Amino acid sequence: MKITYKGDYGLKAMLSLALHYNKGVLPIQDLAKKGDIPFKFLEQILLTLKKGGFVESKRGISGGYFLARAPETITVGEVIRFIEGPIEPVACVKKDNYEKCKDFPNCVFKDIWSQVYTVTSLVVDTITFAELIRRAESMKANSIENSYNI
């Protein structure tokens, strides 16, 4: 699995929206600034996320974007798969009989790639955006505490 800029920026935008959940819309300019994301690229990413049912938008002067679902119902894995595609390290991982590879029945790597897929899925499919909010708030609190201990 490789996360492209599109996936990374998509996750950052989702986190910003999760941190702002139930506080109204976030203008796209604010999302771009918070995530250090090129504006035009962010427009494309938000359209993709909207198609996936992750975000909604409000038009007009007071318009912007907001999460379509509660942060505790959206996992990192869902967003990654929607933006980037499958997370399997190789195409044969989830197949019982992969015909494109003549070595498939005797492949010594098959179990390794299966383990990589299982562990990766376990991580990204159990971390919700609510958990990321908790982590971000904890990091912010720790940085404030550390700034007083200088």
C-alpha cells in the first residue's frame, strides 16, 4: 500500500472536518490552509470524498464542507480504500486461486503478503476519525504542557 498526495491530503481534510464536526461548515480556503494543501487539488479531493459519501457541502457566501457522518463511524481504512483503492500489497493476497501467476500454488511469499495485508487492515480499519480527534487533542495538550517546561 502506498499513500499518494491525494490520499494524504484527503485524510488531512477529513481530520480537519472531524475536528470541526457539529460546528458548522469549513470554507475550502480554511481547509487548504490548515492542511497546507493546494487549493485546486483540494477541490478535486473534496469532490471525490463527496462522491464517497464522506463529506457534504453547502453553497454560497457562508458555504463550505462538513462531514456527512459522525467521526466515530468513519475509519481511516474506508477513506484510504476509497481514494487509493485496495490496500493489498500484491494482487493475489485475497484470492484463493490466482490464475495470473504460475507460481501461485507454491508461492512462499503468499503468506507473508497475506500477513502484511491482515496487519495493515487491522490498523487502518480500527482507527476512526473520533480516535484521531482524541490523538490530536492529546498532542495539542502535551505541546502546551511542554512549552511551559522550557
